Amino acid sequence: MHCDGPPIEDLVAWLDGELPAADAARVAAHVDACAACRREADGLRRSGELVAALPRATPSADFAARVLASSRAGAAPRRGRLLRLVPAAAAAAAVAAVLLWRAVGPQRDAELGVLTASEERDIAADLYLLTNLDALESGSADELIGIVDDLDVLEAAEPEVAGLYAATSGDVR
Amino acid sequence: MPDDDPDADLMLRFRAGDEDAFAELVRRFQGRVVSLAARYVGSAADAEDVAQEVFLRIHRARSTYEPTARLTTWVHRITVNTSLNALRRRRVRRNVSAEMPGRDAGSGEPPEFADADAARPDEESLKVELAQVLRRIVDALPERQRTALLLNKYQGLSYEDTAAAMELSLPAVKSLLTRARVNVRDALLPYLESGTPPA
């Protein structure tokens, strides 16, 4: 149970060393005098320490070399199966995405507001799914999974190819 | 550019065409990127796939890179978004697989990185069990709470860098971190008191 002392956000920020000095001194003095807040602080400190100590995955010895090799080759990490099976459909989807972007692009600031990278990516994905409706309705599991893989390819495509998904995208804006 | 960010210097050298700078950047960040990705996708192998995509995105973005924030916040943002995309793709695949007869949807429970099957002394087994319990608790947090907690406590980013990586205000991150810490503590308490892992 938290008392009427400092807000719990300040208690956590104090534990994390993120309070200005004057506020930190005030919280420290209160915690020193208040058993309830000491218990509260102990539990919160422990939860933070445990998360910090969670196991860490270590990259394999050749990880950096693999990254450098694929970046030099300009290779995408994976290629979808359906893209290999029906390249024309995938190409049509990419072209449709570019056309839509060009049609909407000039108007979007004035009429629609700026689309986020996520919205642009969703439109590209929807277009691609529309292009592959037949496979979605009657395809095998492998074909369906291939469509999902192709969506990855659209995401990873260079902006001049996909049109809607800049390499910097929402990840780096 | 932030004055005290040697990592941003590396990226600027890379933008100017120095491929060695990119190699150094990969070496410098690979541990943090793989480690954080693994907290989302579960296995070290899947985390390396995500990490590879992260570095390829950085490679592709070099011409548009502007050092407006510390490089580490930018790399962490890409890592979080790429990891969440990977999780979404995995969910779609599971849904597709689950609806197709004769296909294995997978157990849905990735192993912790430590080898939990190996014979261990009791203390080590308890550590592994605690890590597994904690991982389930952290995984169950709302997405933004989990990301804020991992960036701040697991990756060691300051509140300010966590806010920059998540593109949120400082008060918003402070609030997320508080709720995350309270939720983790409350969920962990029964296990710490009784020793019985939550269902």
C-alpha cells in the first residue's frame, strides 16, 4: 500500500536515478522515514533488477560476417514462395501500389492528411492480397504462407520499387 | 547531431561511403540488437533473422540518415518495430496453419536462451525457472509497457533515450515504466512467495 508520500512514478524514477537532485533528496528522505514506501520501493527495485538480469542471446560467431555479406549483395533476407510461383501477380501488385501512391500522393496532404508509413504499408499489403484473392480462397497452406512471405518482401522492397514503403519507413521516422 | 555520440559518427562515415564504418556498427550493436529481438521472438535463431533484417534496413537507409537523435535510439526503434513485425507475421502463420488440417501450428512457447534441459544444480534450475516465469510476465504486458521496460531496464537506455526510441514524450514513458514495474512486481509476487509458477 502506497502512502500519501511521493507519487509512485517519482518512486520508480528515484529508484532509476532519473529524478532531479532536489526531488531525489525529497523522495529519499520520505522513504527513509516511511516503512510502507520502503516496502513498495523494495518490490519495485527487485522487479527492475530481475528484468535487467534476464538471460541474453548471444549472436553466433559468424553473424556479423553474414550480415555484411548479405548487405554487400543487397539481398533481402528472405524471398516469398508465391513470388517465385506467380511473379506476374506480385509485379502487378507492386505496379498497382506505385500507381495508387502516385494518384493519392499529390492529394493526400490536402485532403486526407499525411499517411503514416504503417498506413502506406497496409495499403500495399491490401493491394497484394486483392491480387491474390484466388489463392487466398482456394490455395494450399504453403501458398497462403507464401503470401505472408511476399508481404515481407513488399515491406523490405526499396521505395522506388514498392512506392509505398520507404526504406526508412515508420521504423526510422 | 548530439555532441557525445560516436555511434552517429560511424553512421555518417558509412553514409559517406565507408563500408568499414558499417562493419564496425554491426559489431558494436549486434549483441544489443540480437538480445532485444530475442526478448520479442523467443529463440536466438529467430532473433538473428530479425537482427539481420534490422541491419539491412540500416544499410538501405544510409542515404537518408540524418543524425537528429542518438544513433542507439534509432537502432533500438528499428529493432523493436522489426521484432513486432516478425511477431505479427508469426501470428498470421499460426492462424493459417491452425486452420489447415495436418499442419503443426507449433507449441507457441519458445525456449529461454539458457539450456533448460541440461542437468543443473538446484540453484541454477531455479534461476532458469525464474527467468521463464519472468519472461511470461513481461510478454503478457501491454505492448508499449513491455517495450518501455525492455528498453529501459534490459537494454539500459535512459528515460530520455527510451522516449526518443519510442517516439513518446518523457512523461508518457515515465508513466509506462511505472505501470510496467508495478505489473511485473504484482505478477511476480505470488511466485516469489509460494514458489509455484503461474499457470
